[in-house]
Amino acid sequence: MPAIDTAKILILATDGYERSELRVPRDKLSTHGADVKIASLKSGSIKSWDEKDWGDSVDVDLEVKDVDIKDYDALVIPGGQINPDLLRVNEGAVSLVRDFVASGKPVAAICHGPWLLVEADALRNRKATSYPSIKTDMINAGAKWEDSKVVCDQAIITSRNPNDLDAFVGKIVEEVSEGKHARRAA
């Protein structure tokens, strides 16, 4: 079991990520001592969406194609409408999510981020939550959807929106500290 202060956590994002849903987990997990890296579809930097317009940018640490999941203890997927929509049509990003799910390591997605879990077929017969507008997508993918701040089923962590970030990050810390989880097939 890795302690959170020695954990290596990967955030998967691209242009259009919801600003708070990337920055709050990154900053809070770093405050706990975790080594947090950002992977994206491209090198350089990626631009956030902040409420009603483009926000600031963050630097990318590595491209999705260069990620080795053995180097990380958990995966975090921020939402926003644009970010997960772009990621879920990229086979490299979807494959990365599938690999993390198969590894038993914690995978956390917030807001529209669970769209990647849908695309990776990771929600069948599992409890989950999301932003309400993708509830039907989640149910159609086999999730047992519920309206809760945070839902965790075998270290697959989901939350609804930026108002749930404290509960979301708290559950990530808890699940990372528990280590790998045996998972039943989706």
C-alpha cells in the first residue's frame, strides 16, 4: 500500500478541462505529498475552461503515448464538457483508462470525466455518479447511477461537479492509501 505522501498520481486531461477539477485535485494531492503529473494528447500546455470562457493553462508533463502505468498509483480524470469529449475519441487515452482499470489501481473521474469510463466499458454493474446531463450515458453503459457527492465501487471513484471536490479528493487519498483493488470484470 503506497502512502499518499509517496504516491505517484497521473491526471489525464486536454484542452477544455474544467479548471477547478484539475487544479484542486492536483494542488490538494500535492499538499498531501503526492507526486502529481499531467498527461495529455500533446506536449506543451493545455488550456482550461473556467465557467463561461477559456481560462489559464497548465504545463503537460508527458504525452499519453509515453505513459507507463507501472509508474503511477492512481489516475484522475477531470471533467468539463470539452476535455472528456476530446479524450474519449482518442484510442490512446481510452486504452490508458482501460489499462488503469484492469490494473486495480484507483481511477477517479469527476463531472463529465466518467465519459471516459463509459468509453472504456468500466462501469457495467458498478455504482457511479456524474454530472446529471450524462446520467443516461452512464446508465446505458451499465452503471448503477446515484446522485451522491462521491461514489466508489472497487476503487473506481466518481463525483458530480466542482462542489464535490473536497469529498472527491478525500476519497482519492483514502483509495490510494489502500493500494490495488481486486476487480471483478465489468
